[in-house]
Amino acid sequence: MLKLYDYELSGNCYKLRLLLSFLGVEYKSELIDFYPGNQHKSPEFRQINPLGQLPVIDDNGLVLRDAQAILVYLASKYDPSCKWYPRDNPEMLGQISQWLAFADGITGTASAARLHDALFYNHIDVEAARAGAHRLFRVLDEHLFFAEEAGQDWICPGDHPTIADIACFPYIMLSEEGGIPRIDYPAIRRWSDRFKRIPGFTVMSGVFPAGPAAKDSSKAVA
Amino acid sequence: MTCNDRILIDDWHVVADLDQLLQAGSCKTYLLGVEVAVTAGRDGQVAVTLADGKQQLPCQIKYGFVWTSLGSPERETIHIPEAFEDDRYIISGGSFPVKVSGLRVVENFLDMGHFPFVHNGWLGEEPHTEVAPYEVELTEDNEIIATECYFHQPVASPTAEGGIEVEYKYRVYRPYIVALYKTNPLYPDRKDYIVLFIQPVGPEECVVHNMLCYIKEGMKEPDIRWFMQLIFAQDKPILENQIPRRLPLDPRAETPIRADKVAILYRRWLRDHSVSYGAIPATEA
């Protein structure tokens, strides 16, 4: 069975738990003691990922690191509908890749600020991280606003979310733990509410589900 | 903000997890608004000083944590018999900074009413939201004990399979130290034990250190830490959004319900001991 080297409080691990849940793929979590045990930096774990980072998957002997890379792999392999990663559509692939790289920027800023505030990563320049996150959130908020105006619900065109949405979602939702309020980004808020109503959505600690009324309405549609 | 509460100044507080300190060699942190430096020498000797290095502070290692005091401690740190039982794991679930008064964290820890909402699917689930009546007392040792606390929990422990009716006992030892005893699924007559040693960093900021004493049988060590962090990280955003960030001690400031019986006594007990750090003191009527 697919194995996910997993840590509950990691937004990057959460990206994969989300996609696996949306796709209904069974997997086994191998818990890594990221904090306080620092197990991802241990010599044993570096045999699995020399970068000493989570997440990693082991799919029948194929070992992959990097959340975005794994999203690409899982969606390509386990989504027969090809909607999460439309691999025959060059325009979509280009745009998805653009936003996957953008999601890495969110990790480098919003997630860094959270590590500083929540897990004693004192060497991080938290003010710079917060400012960087706000710059990215502004860009995404504007993008989503104009997308909505064009009748588009998701980051990339089409009527179905893609792995770009999954890649951006976790560290935006956890940003307040790093002292980054989202009150100035209404289009991001509407998009995240839509995201939470995707059938198969799961939470992680620090991310709350959409309200019950919203859940019922999504059931009615589904 | 400086602290003027003698009961807090002259008491022991945790300022570092020993394992983390030994990895880092030294760290700086705040206790009651005062910056302190914690260092581990090559010989493993740990010392705590004011951050300017001008004054050595009392220091002791207990339960895997570094304890210090800004004054002259008049009593020992608390004694926890469970920490010396060989058939228990004794581990830290990780120290977590929280941007709220530590007194709010204690009160949240004592509250069963939030289980079905904040810990939905784990420590409770809707629509089973009612908190049954329970007993509260102030002991001769000046501790608050709540007993006969029953709650149905879908996933009560790191290894729980299926929902069980759980019995809790809560215990407030000191203003910033609180513990719970909780039914062990395998041994109905014994309880797992969780204690929070809360470091008051500032009046609206704390670090929550914790010690988990779980009976080993049927339990794996990594699962204990995973479960603690899962639950605590659900509480954290709720705690950090509480307004005001300090705990109001005026009985009229926030409206309690019957389920808050233990919190009502906790607030009164804080008033009676003139604890104001992290609190909004009651105004005289």
C-alpha cells in the first residue's frame, strides 16, 4: 500500500492527505516526529530523503519527495478523470505549474512565519516572512477576484479544482498561526470556503470545516 | 509587564524542555515578562540567569524540564507519583507557544463543553454536546479537583478503537499547572495522566509545556505525541482568538453555565490568591 511519511501539523503533508482523500486512495501514514523529535533530520530519515524534509511517499518502491512533485504524481496516476491534473492539456499544465511554484513561495513565507511563531524556529526573519506572505496573498486575491468575475471558481480555468488549489490551500489557512491575518483578502476567503465544500475534504488541526449549512448544500448538489 | 504577584514570583516555573536545551546548548526566553537565559554546560550542568547575566536564578531539573524561579521559592515543585511508575511512558508532547494568557489555557483544559465542537470526531461529536453534572472541590492542600466527569468520546486516546464512555478527573495544582486523569481503555481501574506546566511568558503569552504519563500496555510512543499535538493544535487557534486575551476574574465579566462549575471555582481561587498576572482583576463592587 502507498506509504506517506507524515506529520500531523505539516501543511505540506496535509496537501497529500487532501488529494488522497479527494481521490479515495487508501494509504498508510508513517508518523515522523518532526517536533520536538526532529526525526526528519535523523540519519535514518536522510536515507529516505537526503534533504531531511517532509513529506515523502513510497509507492510500491517509488520514493518521492516534495509535496508539489508528489501531487503531480498522485493525480497523474490515481485520477482516471484527469481533472485534478489534466495531463493532455498544455495550457492547463503550464498554469498549474505556475501556481505550484507559487505555492512553494507560500511555504517559504507563510509557513516559515508559522514555524517561527509556533515551533521555536527563532532564526527565521519573521517580519520578512510575513511581508512576503502578504505580497503573495495580494497577488492570489486579485487573481481569484478576476477569476470569479469571469465565472471561474478555482485558481486555474475550468469547472473543477486542480492540484494548484490543493497546493495553495494549507499554508494560507494556517497563516494566522504565523501572525498573518487574512482579513484583507475576501476573494481568498470565498475560494477557501468553496474548497472546503469539495466532496472528500478533510481537516487538519488548525483548519476548520465549512459550516453545517454549507455542508448540507454541497450534499444536495452532489 | 512586570509581575507583582508574590505567589507566582516565589514559585517554580518551567522555562525549557531539557532535551531541547541539550540539543541547542542554550536558549533565551521570558518568564513573567523577565528575560532569562538557560544554558547547559559541557558537563550537562544547567544554569538559569537573568538575560543580562547579572543574577543567577534558582534552578532544578525535574520531569525532563528546567525549572526556575524569579524569587525565593517557598514550596517544592509538585510531586507526581505517576511519573515514577515503570509501566508508563513519561514523555513530553512538545512545548508550544500560544498567544494568550496561560490562565485561559488552564481554563480551556478544564472545559469539557468544547469537546464536540473543537475536537469533533475525536473527544466528542455533535449532537452529544451536553456536559453531565460533575463534582468540584477545593482540597485541604489547596488544590482544585473535579471528579465524576463523564463524556462519550469517539476517539478518546491514541490507540482507541471505537467510542467509549470516558471518566476524567481534573486537578489544578497551581495557578499555571493543571492536570487530568483519564480512563485507560485497557485498565478500567487505572488512568492515563496529562499535566500542563504553563510558562507565563507575558500576561497575554505563554508556552505550554506538558508531560504525558500513559500506561505502556497497548500504546506506542510516537502515537502518544501525535495524538497530543493533534488535539492541542485544534485548541490553539481557538485560544488565540479569545478576547480578551487575559482571563477576567470578575464574576460578572463572562457568563458561565453549569458545565463551567470548575472554571468558576478556578477564577474564584485565583481571586482569593490575588493572582493578577495574565488576569483582569475583579473590580470592587
